[in-house]
Amino acid sequence: MNLAVQQISLFPEAKESLYLPPVIRQAMAMGAALVISVSGGKDSDAMLVATVNAYREMGWSGPIFALFCDLGRIEWAGALEHIRSRCDRLGVRLVTVKRPQGGLVDRWRQRFEAIAAKPGADTNSEKVGDTPLWSSSQNRYCTSHLKEQQADKVLRKIGNAPLWSSSQHRYCTSELKEGQADKALRSHSLVICAIGIRKEESSNRAKKPGVWVRPGPTTKALKEPAGMSVAGEREQWATDALSSWVESGRKGRLALNWLPIFRWPLQRVWEELGVSLVELERRQRLFGEGNYYAALDGFPGHWVYVSGNTRMSCSMCVLASGSDIRNGAILNPLTWLELALLELESGWSFKADLWLASLAELVTRFPLERRRRLLQALYDLNRVRRWHPSYSLPLLASLAPAMTMFWSEAFLTFLKDCPPVRFGSSCSVRVGGRSRLNRSSDV
């Protein structure tokens, strides 16, 4: 028995390969466009590398590019630079899209203003509407408005039509108004959007299918029936939709969402990027000790993982763990401050169990000297782009005059000596799972 165990252990387990269902192989063999959704995080990085390699090894001939949905100033510093660098090394074109009305922070602000403008709303009362302005696991408009909808605009125009809208090519108007009538006249398209979701990340993600029809860009006749939710049924519908699309003479448009690394464990993700979990932990210890150059130099992923984050979403994400939010606040003090002020102005907590404003002491306790050394290391190692003072002028112009004082080291030093803001059970109430300030309390 012992010998058998020893013999088996001599042969290491094969690496988990990409999830390549027949419908994806068939679509790619037909020349489908492959759009790889990237964020700068470890999963999308590993997926990008593995999927590009598979694309070339299998001789797929359709167009391929990476797509980054920029959420604005809530992104981690250096996210776009990191993505560009990786795409350049892989020889893959990068397309970046943004929400025209602004990023996620702007969306939150606009949502608050819309709530406050409703008839009967009083911004000085103890509540502003019954709906929290923040996105949440139940109300993920941050994903739908800033990622999926912006990505769908690109996916709809794959083919012979121009990618960008302009005065000569106003497809933004044609798709939203005239598009429904013009479907039969458009050029035929088949699109696969690869997404770096893994079932290991959460129980909800584990229930997802590995491939399904993406509704936004897809012709109505090929979309999933309402109420379809079982993973196996959704995968089968994707297969049937492709067959129907082919049988129809490739009329209309079919877009498929595909999860190439759905079955990968965390260790496999880092292996694809050339990093072991032991090496990552070593670098995180160096970072915690303030040895930033040694911690970051040569690391293939985004620097946020070396700083201690388990995930790279927004610098402060409503779905992030408490540890990641605290780390995001410390390393992104200006974004944290803007959101904390919006919390106090709106009366809604960022999360049901967390006020960002309560992190003031934690944020200001981080030594400014260490902050300067970290920023210098990020500059020297080309992890972030240098910020020219002139870039801040449009941002400052959009702020209320009283807020400009917050964009200075002097004010951060001042905050360090201020008493921490108190948020206890006596000064907040809970509505719909979110905490809200009781403005009559002593806060």
C-alpha cells in the first residue's frame, strides 16, 4: 500500500486545462471573434495568457482583442498600465471603453442626486429616499451600467462596421432606435466574450454555466427564454443557439459568454502567471516591512496583490472583504475620502456593517514617509504613470470649493490629530440592509 502511494506521487497531477466545451470549439472554428474581458486582476491575467496561447495553438482565425471597461478613479492605480503592458507582451490589441457619463464614483453621486431630487426628499432629514445609493450584491448596477453595457456596445459592432461611433457612423443611435428594425440588414456576427470567473470564488459563481448566450448583443430569436436558470440548460441553449444561427444561414448576431478558467483553483491561476503561493507570501511580507522595491520588482501581477489584497476589483468595492476595503482605503486615501464624504452627505453607509468614515484613524495613521516611498517605487518600477499637476485641474473644477482642501498632505496630517468619528448603534438605523445616519444623533 505504501509503495503504491509512493509510485502515484512520483507523477505530478496535470495542470487544469481551459474549459473548452464543444460549442466554443465549433464557434471558434467558424471564425468567431474572441473578446477577452480584462480587469488587471489575477484571474483575468491568467485567462488572457492561457486563452491567447490556446487561440494560437489551435489555429483559430477570427479577430481577437482584449477589452477593458474603465470604471474611472475608483480603479487601482496602475491598472490600465498593467493591462497595456501584458497585452503588448502577448501581441494582443487592447480596447478600452468607458461610461460616457462618468465612472463609478460619478454614478454613485448621480444616483444620490437623483434620489435627493425626488418629490418630498429632504437632504437635511434623517434619510434621503428609501433606496441606498451604493451598489450591492442584490443591486449590482456598477457591473451592469459600467461594464456589461459598455462592453456590449463594442461586441455589437464586431464585423465590417466601424468600431467607434462618430458623426459619420452614429451606431449609438442606430442600435438603440433603428437597430431593432435593421437587424435583418446588418452584417452577420459571431462573438465570444471570455470572462475570468472561477467557481471556487463563491457559491453563487459555482452555480454559473461555463458558457451561455450573452443577451445584450444577441438577436432576440437566439436569446435565452425568460426564467432559464439551471446551468446545464443554459449551456445546452448556447449549443442550440449556435446551431440555429448556422441553420438560419448565419442571420442575425450571436454572442456567447465563456468562462475558460472556471474550474481552476487559486494555485493554478498563479502558476499560469509564473508565481507560487509561497513566493507571493514572501513578497507580501517584504511589502509589509516597507521593502517596496524588493517586494514589487519582477512580480508579474498587479502590485495590489503584493500589498496584501486577495482580490483586485475596485479600490473600494461594496462586495470586497473587510480586509481588502481597509487596505484599499489606506492605499487610496483620496478616493476613500471622497466616498466617506459622500457617505456623510447622503446618510447611507458604504456597506451594511461598515462606514468608510469610520476608517479615518486607520487611513491617517499610515506614515506619509512610507506613502512617499511606495509611490516612488511604483514610479521607478513603471507600475503607475506619473501624475502631472495639470491633470488635476478638471477634477478640481468639478469639486465644491470646500472639498479642494482634502487633496493635500497637510489636511491628511491634520486628520491624524482629530478625534475619530464615532459610529455606534446609537447613531445609525438600518433600512433595507444598509446603515443610515440618524442626523439628530451626536455623530
